[in-house]
Amino acid sequence: MKDSAVVISVRDGLAWVKVIPRVSCCDCSARALCAGGKDAEGRLEVRNSVLAEPGDEVEIDIPETNYHRDLIRIFGLLLLAMLAGLGLGSAIKPFGQLSTAENGLAGLVPAVVLSGFGLYRYCRARKSQPGYPVITEIIDKGGHHG
């Protein structure tokens, strides 16, 4: 999906943009990526491959199929971590004198830590891959260009 946006800020090859939607936000595939709630302005972090500056009006591309695939992978990772924690808690039960609550906690903590680490690495790697939202062209240069 392609939309117009205005660049708010840039840093390290990424840009925060305010999206000017062509369709209503209720129909947008990247609605969950926008900062803020349902009634907030559509702000989105995108790759800045064309070196746009704050104030530039740009065209962004949000790949819908990759977005849905990413959601499935993220929630799948969380589900696997939960099941691994359940298995770990059950596996250590015979080796200690832990109550059921302590046993559950012993499985939950490593699962949360591992899934958090996995999600961090996955999301960081996605910013450099083709499925991440990207600025495709500068429509109108703002006041920061020389």
C-alpha cells in the first residue's frame, strides 16, 4: 500500500513520518504500527532510503503481506516461548520441592526473557529487510534543503 506522508524527524537511516492516508485508518493494514491510539495522528517509523529531511512530503510503501506475516511470526514466537516455559516448569518439578506457583514462575521467567530477546532481535533485523515500510520518493522538498 502506498501513502503520502510528511517527514517529522530523521535519525540513523530511519524517519518518523505523519501519514496522510488515502483510505480511512480503519482499513489500513499498518494501523497497529502507527504510534498513538485510534484517534491519534498516524505516525510511523520508516526506512529513509532517499535521504528525506524533516518537512519533506514523501511517498511511503507499506507492504501488506509482509506485515501480516510478521504478526504471525511474532505471536508464534510468543506462543512457543509460553509452551517452552510450561515444559521447563514441568521438567524441573521432580528435582525440587517447589510449589505449583513457584514451579510456574520458574518456567515463566526464562520463557519471557527468551521471547523478549528473540522479539528484540527479530524487530531490529526487520528494519533492514525489504518488508519494512520505506520512503520510495520525495514528492515535495521542505525547508531543510539547501
